[in-house]
Amino acid sequence: MTANALLTGLALACLIVALQPALFAALNLGLLRRPEPEPGGSGLVSILIPARNEAERIGPTLVAALASTGTPVEVLVGDDHSTDGTAALVRALAAGDPRLRLESVPPLPEGWTGKNNACAYLATRARGEHLLFIDADVQLAPGAAARLAAQARRGGAGLVSAVPRQRMDTLGERLTVPMINLLLVGYLPVLAMRRSLHPSLGAACGQMILATRAAYEETGGHGAIRASLHDGVRLPRNFRRHGLRTDLAAGRNLALCRMYGGFRDAWAGFSKNAHEGMATPRALPVWTALLLLGHVLPWGLVAAGLLGDLPPAAFACALAALALSLATRAAVTLCTGEPAATIPLHPVIVLTALAIQWNVLLRRERAGAATWKGRSYPVGGAE
């Protein structure tokens, strides 16, 4: 086979691989909508916030949660042995609003991760028929709790999640955070997810997960995934193993979150649970091929074509692949409310994501543990 034939075949492969996320995104962005609230509300929603040393960010989160409308709420904060002013800040706000309560999380049992231990304990202290777990940096829109509870009720889902609109103030955040929505919108078949209970189709965003109390108790809740660092994957899959539906909604208008403060924080954050997602010996080579062919190699091939080093057929395929990749990224970016400046960074974002995943995969046998918020956990948490 000649070099020209090889280049044309490679460019055609790029086009085919780029077509899949483009088609998924076109369909999924129409399926993932902001839920409509129910007249009269959906009963008490317990907003549960695990917190470990979150004094710098939890204040606006609590103010937003207490401003919830459309359904009654209570807000419980689980202080997970914080050494900063988290507990004092929550107590001060709770003094002016009886809907807010501070709960002291029990010591971390062996075999548990901190967030799962805090969430499981908060669930035992909650009174609502819906449990809305949010991270301490997630600021809910006024109607978010009511809308998520309404979607769970209308669709008969035991769990509903959404990705909040992501705030990215630094270049480091813009090189890492946008992969969340790209992977969810571009590679999850949402229609199949809603028609099937297969565990592999379960997906959620750990920043914001609503579960019905009945479903949570039936599945064992966070206790069933106690060793996991990736509740966004493990929790919905466990619900599906119990025959319960899980669903997703558009989160742009439901909440705002700033996950990390810069590149170092983002690298550590995405690394902590990578081994429970893409960074496995079986999955990562496949993901690497898909992401490189669909989103990175077309740039190099088009550059070679502009220099006259590519056959016309190969150049046409590469250019079409690049256009599809950018169109997918642009559609996801604009529909989820992410910064438009991240669109031209797309191939670098993909390469950064792969670098994080490969770093975790290659180092995890030597490291043997993942570290987060001052605690170390063995890698490969059980489902």
C-alpha cells in the first residue's frame, strides 16, 4: 500500500470517528432539556452538602440553596472533620434560618471514602422524600430542586442528575473542565439510556445528583459504593442494577459550579477518580484512539494538506473531520454555557485529558493510592 493510500485511509478513519460524536451531540442536545416544575411542588427536598474544609466557597452555596423556590427544602451540611471555619460559618447562617442544619459526620470507617461516608450519613438525617446531593461549590438556581424532583417523578426515575454550568476563570480550568460535557453529550447515547436499564448506560455528574428516598434506600445509596471516588459513574450504575431508571437533564440553568481554582487543582481532581472511568488497561487505549482520530489528528492532517503534503481525497476527509469536531465542540460549548474561548482550544483540551488519564494508568501500580482532601484511598474502588 502506498503512502498516499495510507494517508487517505487515515483521514477517512478520522472522518468516520468524528461523525459519531457529532451525531450523538445533535440528538442529545435536543433530548437533554431543563426540567419543567410541577404545580404545587414535589414534596420536601433535602439538599445535602458534604463539606470538608470548604469555608472559602460554601457561603454562596448555602445562600443559593436556601433561596430555592417551587418546593419546600431543608439544607443539611455534613461537616467532615474540617479544620477551617466551615462549621462556624454554617452555624452562623443556621442561626437565622431553621431550614439549615449542621451535622457532624462520624469518623471515616475503614473501606469508605470521605464523600460517600458524609453523603450516607446526611441521608439518614434528612426528612425529604427527595435527596439532592450537591458539592460545596455548586450554587443552585432558585427552581433547581423543584425541577429535578419533578423530572424524577414524571419519568419514574430513581436518580436524576445534571452538569451545572461550569465557571472557568483560568487557562488551566479551560484546558481540563470542558471534557466533562464533551464526553457526556458526544459519547453517551441518551435515547438508549432512557429506553434501557443496562448499567453501562448509567451516567451522572457527582456535583449534583437527586435521588428519591425510596430508591436510595432500596439500592443502599452511597453505602453500596463506599470505596468509590467516582459517584457520578458508580451510583447510577448501581441504581440500574436494581432495576431502577436513571436520567439526565440539561444543567446550564439549574446550577453554577467552579470546580477548581487552576490547572494544578484540576489535574489532581480529574486524576483522583480516573481509574474508575477511562484510565483502565482495557478502556484507555480505545478512548485514546477515538479521541485522537476524531479530535486531534484532523488538525495535523489539515496542516499537512495546506502545505501540499496530502492527497486531495485525504485532505478533503481531514477537513471534513476537523469541521465536524469543531462543530461538535462549539455546539456543546454554547448549549452548556461554557466559555466560547475554549472552542479553539479543543485539540489541546483533548490531549490534556488523555495526558491525565495515561498518567494515572501508568502510575497507579506504583502509587497504589489516590489522594484527595488530605486522605489516601486504595485505587480501584469497588462498585
